[in-house]
Amino acid sequence: MLKINDYKKYLEFQEEVKENLKNLKELDEYSPSLLKENLNLLKEKGYLGVPYPKEYGGLGLDYLHYAIVICEISKICPSTGLAVAAHTSLCAFPIFKYGDEEQKKRYLIPLARGEKIGAMGLTEPNAGSEASAIELQAKKNGNFYILNGTKRFITNSKEAEIFVILSTLDKSLGKKGITAFIIERNFKGFTIGREEDKLGVRGSSTCELIFEDCEVPKENLLGKEGEGYKYIMETLDGGRISIAAFSLGIAKRAYEMILKWEKERETKSEIVYKIIAECDTLIESATLLTYYSALLKNQGERGDKESANAKLYTSEVAIKVCDYALSLYSYYGISKEYNLEKFFRDAKICEIGEGTSEIMKLIIAKEALKNFK
């Protein structure tokens, strides 16, 4: 059980992170140079490998520290926060958990140090929320696997040099055919396709990945054949914690704008006070759900329901608090003067990425029924 004195240490770390992020830039449109500048700043502080052991290039901290970092980055620049979450949770984690020692040395160390950026390829044109519908085909051919197919909506696709890719060895096997590979950007037959024109988080790159007889050495098989579905489910369990933290950062930014609005005008309006009270309660509740799921992750426990709870609730909180802020600022809110409209657009991805809200509800309901006695 986390004690108050222990929690105070996390709060001290939070203040340290805030201080270290003073020069982080807020991005609305994709700029390779500015995003690289942000990522380099985070690299210098070790924030691209927070939860990984020092022997693998990380900071050797835990998932609660990591959630704090994602929250504070996203409070300033959601696009950068999303890039770091995809890099750390979706690419580095499965290599850390399921990679062999050689793969960890070759790939995890440069990822955790921030020397290389990572991405994960799961979503396809016909496979979004249902991972078992993956169609990217992998066939064994001597010392290689040959991959053919496409991925869509892949975060970090322009920056990443290392990709964890989910494919199927046999689509008729469903989940049992899903297999994971580590792909390098320069692999023959692998190219980056068109960039998506998105509603929000426009400062991060999101592209199509194309595999045309892509040759993947057998040494780049991640874990075992046919166990990729299990790997991705555990990876998403932690990834949802990072999206909850990402959502929390957006919600906190909007809430601060609400407090600033009242402080400057001193309306002392009962309506405004009710909005402040509701937003404060929503954010405190979302914080506890997010931090609790991170603590479970620290203990090595599967927290499917808890991380889904955190992701579902906190994403809804982000939307709601941004909506309140826009309403208070009125026409100023929908202008680009205060960036509130940008944060409102950014917040929508919270309800979609790492599993939609509908999928979160299915996970929560199934887990609740399974554990009911």
C-alpha cells in the first residue's frame, strides 16, 4: 500500500518534471524540427525511458513516475505526450517484456536512452479495435519472414526507427496466428505511406505503413510464433495507463484556464463556482484511477479492468473539462488566441486511441462479471 510519505515523493518528482519541461514547445501542426527539439529535451532528462531498468538505458523508475511524466508533457503539448506514450508503452514495453537479451541490447537500450524513437503497428484498414482481425501476412522463408500488407494510423511513423509490428501467420487461426516482429526502418520492402490529416494532435506524425515482400530476419521474431495476441493485450494494458495520463494532462490544462478566467474577472458567480467544483472533483477522481492502475502495473499485476476504467473515465473528463472551458471563454475559446480549441480537438483522441470507449466498456463489464461471486 502506498503511504502518504511515499506519495509525497511522487509529488516532488512531479514538481521536478514541471521545472524540466519549461522549454517544451507547444505544437499544433507537424514540424519535424520542433518535434525533434521537444524529443531531444526529453531525451536529455531521461524521460523517454522512465520505467525501464538502468542497465537497459532507462531511469529505473516505475509506472507512476511514468504516468506523471506523460501527464506533465501532455499538459503543455499533447502531440509530444502522445509521441512519448507510443514510444515508451507500445514499442519499448513488448521488447522489454518479451524480447530476448540480444534484442534488448540491440533495440531496448537505444529506445530507453532516446537515441532512437519507436512505434507500434497494430491498426489496419480492417482491423482496429479487434486485434484478432489482423491481415498483415507473415510467411516463413528460410532465415526470413516475408511480410505483406499495410498498417494505418501509426503514431511516430515519420520519426521511428524501430517498430513492433503485429502480423498473422495464418488468418484462419484467429488470435492464435498473431505474431509479433521487430522491424527496422531500413528493412527491404518496408516503406512509410501517406500521412493522415487529423482533427487533433496534429503535431505528431501519423502515417500508413506499407509492407511489400518485406524481409524480416528470423532473429527479429519477438517472443514466440502465435503468441503476439497475448503480448499486445498486456502491452495495451499499460498503454491505456499512458493514455489516461495523457487525458489527465489535457484536462488539467483546461482546468487551469477555467481558474485563470475566474481569477481575472472575479465574477464570484455561483454558476462558475459550480463548474470549478465539478471540474476539480472530476480531475481528482481521474487522477486516483490513473495512479491506482499505475501502481498495479508496478506490482507486475494485470489490471485490465483498472486500466480500462482509468482510460475510459479520464478520456471523458478531458472532453468535459475542455467543453466547460470553451463555454466560459465563449468566442475567445473557439478562436486560436488561447489554444483552447486546439486542446478540445486534441482531447478527442483520448476516446479513440488504445481502444475506443466502447471497447473499454466491454473490457470493464467482462472483468466485473468474471470476478463476481
